[in-house]
Amino acid sequence: MESIATVIKFSKSKGACGEAISWLRTQNDAEHAWLTCERPDWMIWYVRRRGAEHKTLVRIACDCARTALRFVPEGEDRPRLAIETTERWLIGEATIEEVRTARDAAAAAAAYDAAAAYAAAYAAYAAYAAYAADDAAAYAAYASAAAYAAAADDAAAARRQANIQMCNIVRKHISYQDIALPASA
């Protein structure tokens, strides 16, 4: 079993933020840390550095962005279409140019409604993740959290709940065993 010290050492070597390192130091077990983490951005950062497949990150981005679609006004389809186009790209049924076009349309939809703006913008980020192997997938982890915050009276509680939902999405796609470091790492 991988030790938490191994995870801390790896995370530090890859430039993890101080807040994440501090949190890891409060954990006794690496697997428990993975299963209880409430920061999707940390989880996505970590799995990227552990070599998760790019398409897996794109799937995560799409699933996270999809949770925010309920905040998009009825009849505004561009954010959903951006996600669907990206999902079609994942299985070879759309071109990267179609993804770019859908992404731009979703981003344009963000200009019209405050809560929907978050959902639309993060749908665009999910589409962006399809062809850019950087932290674009992490932005999608904020989709629902940001939309909740815009729509909820208790923004802190809503953000926490949305973060937990996003973490569960990450864990659905990537198990602890998928990213565990060897004990000697």
C-alpha cells in the first residue's frame, strides 16, 4: 500500500500547491485521502501528473460540465451541444474543428445570464479540453460549483456540495488503484 509520505513527496516534486500539501499532511492513508478528497481541482491535477489518459480527462470535463446544464435557460442549447460534440469527438464521431465551433458557441451563450454563464463557459472549457492537454479539464470541475454559487443563497454550502459531486465524477472515471504510486516512488 502506498504511504501518504510517498504521495506528499510525489506531489511536492510536481509542484503541488501549499494548501494541497498541508491537507495531505493531515491524512493517514493515501487511499483514504483519495476517497475523501473534496477538491476536484486537486484530484484532476494529481491524475494528470500520474499520467491519466487525455480522453479520460475530457470525459471527466464533460461529465462535470453536464451537471451545470440545469442552470442554462430553457431553449439555450449551445452549452449542451458543446458537451455532446465533445463526447462525439471522444468516440470518433466529430472532428476537432466541430468541437472548436461548438466551444465558441457555448462561450457566446455565457454572455446572457449570470448563472447560465458559468454552465456555458465550463461547457466550452470541456470542449477545449478535447484538444488542449493542459488544465482545461480542471475548469470543468468548477462548472457546477460556480453555477450553484450563482444560484444559491448559501454559496459556501452549495460550492462544497458541488465539489463533492465533481470529486465523485473523478472517482467514477479513475479509481485509487489507477493512480496509486508504488511504495518506493
